[in-house]
Amino acid sequence: MKLLLSAHALKTWGARIAASVPAGALSFVTAEDALAADGPCDAEIAFMTREVTGKSSSNNPTPELQGFDAVVRKSPGLKWLQIHPAGAERPIYRELRGRGVKVTTASGATAVTVAHSVLGALIAINRRFPLLADAQRRHAWEPRLGERSPRDLAGQRAVIVGMGPIGCTIATLLQALGMVSVGVRRAVAPQPPFEQVIPYERLSDMLPRADWLILCCPASPLTRGLANKAVFDAMPKGSHFINVSRGEIAVQADVAAALQSGHLAGAYLDVFEKEPLDPASPLWDLPNVLISPHTASHSLGQNEAIFGIFLENLARYRKSEPLRNDVDRLG
């Protein structure tokens, strides 16, 4: 077998990958060398690691990502591609699957770190930390007393759209705070620690009782534009919004308008319709809003967790066993 990967990934993990298979069973080709070479690439499998995507976004692919995509497209014998994100929405993945290439994600590798980001942001927004930080910068002593006091989190209801590893981990953490979680997904079946699981078509029924709307679902025709003016209007005044899914699932102008009017009391936004977020966007300056540059999943251990999934799948591939996180099987 020949494995396609970046020069950085080969330097970082090449020895460990080689040690995981019998001697002589695997050879390597870097994307950089394959891109520079004339003719097709003869890779059978490929591992797209985080530094390949780098700072790319759906509307702003970097040269590294464009180069890797070009090599994958000129690899007629490619049978399997392991990617590092939890979702496989990019058009090239559909293109490859149409060619019969197995595409597997790293779903589960970042569930804990994303859930920790959500937990930290939720507590910070509820406890008014952004407002306190603003007062600190102004050297202003502004106690949160009376009507300005934060609500207790215990008993608040979070509607979590998407019940993959991230959504389930978030619900578990919120349960420890005494919060109630309602899960939203296509297939309805009871699943602890969710108090209730509802289908997408019943989301509007739950919104009037939602203190928090948390998006952690994949982008699809069903979910794109899901968080819009009608959804925010249906939520109680003073509710909150969190998006750690994909930028196109929320209508950004509607998010800003709901926050500017005060209908939404706060938000944590990790993803945006266009990235980087425009410096002129009003979202930057809104009170009680936390913005992160698509980094909710990042941690020092993230790449190792993703690598572990690749090694597990490599062993499965060699034994002709079903691959973990196979997009076609999951879909």
C-alpha cells in the first residue's frame, strides 16, 4: 500500500505508522512531492491532517489545502481517505465517494474539547463575565445586583441540535450543572442524559421553553439556515445562543439583530458564514458575546486523538473490516 500525507505528517507520525504494519507493507508519498510530479499519484490511501487545512474555511481555502485536493483528484487508485474534521461537508468528499473512495472522519476525537469550550462559554455568559471584563477595562465597579444578577443555571433548558459525540458530551456536562437538555436529531429514540429527544420538524414546539439553543450538528440541506429570525423570535426574551457547528447553519445577520435588540441576552460564536469574520461585523462589539476563531475543538492533544483514529482505521482497512466513522455507513 502507498499512503499519501503531508510532509509534516510524515515527519511527525511516519515512524509510528510504519511500525504499526509489517515491514514492507506500506510506503509513503508526500502531497508536496506528488503535487510537483508529473502524472497521476499512485496512493491507495490518504490521511488529511489538520495542518493541511490550516486556516482554511469554506470560502477561503489555503494553498496547502488546494494542493492536497489536487493530488487526491489525480490519484485514480485511491480507495480510502481519512480526514481530521468530525464532518465531511466539503464537495470534494462527495466527489470522492462518487468514485467509490471511502471517506472516514475523526468524529469523537474532539468531542470533549468542544464540549469543554461550550461549558466554559455557557458559564461565562450566564455569569456575565464578558460584561465584567468590559467593566474591568474601564476601571468601573459595576456589581451585578438586583435585576442585573445572573439567573441560576439549575433548571434551565438547553435545546441541543445534533446528538453526535459532541452533543451527547455537552448534555452530560450540563446535567452536572442541574440543567435540562433536549436533543434534536433525525431519528427519535430515548437517550440519557437527554430529558427528551425530538425530530427536527418539532424544534419550533420546543423553542418557547429554550433558555439555550446550542448547535453542534453537521451542515446539510436540513440544517443550513436553521437558526434564523423566526427561530430566535420563538425563543424567550433573555435566552442564549451557541454555535459550534458550521457557520452556514445560522443566518449571521439574524443572530446579530437578535443580539442587538436584546432579545438574545448572549451568545458564544465559534463559526461564521464567512471566515475570518469581517472586522466590520457588529458581532465583535456586542456586549455579553464571546467570539472565537473556529477554535472550539483545539487542544494540544487533539492531533494525537485524530491520529489514534487513523491508526485504528488502518488496522481495520488491512483486515477488510468496516472502518470507523465511514461517512457512507453513518449516512
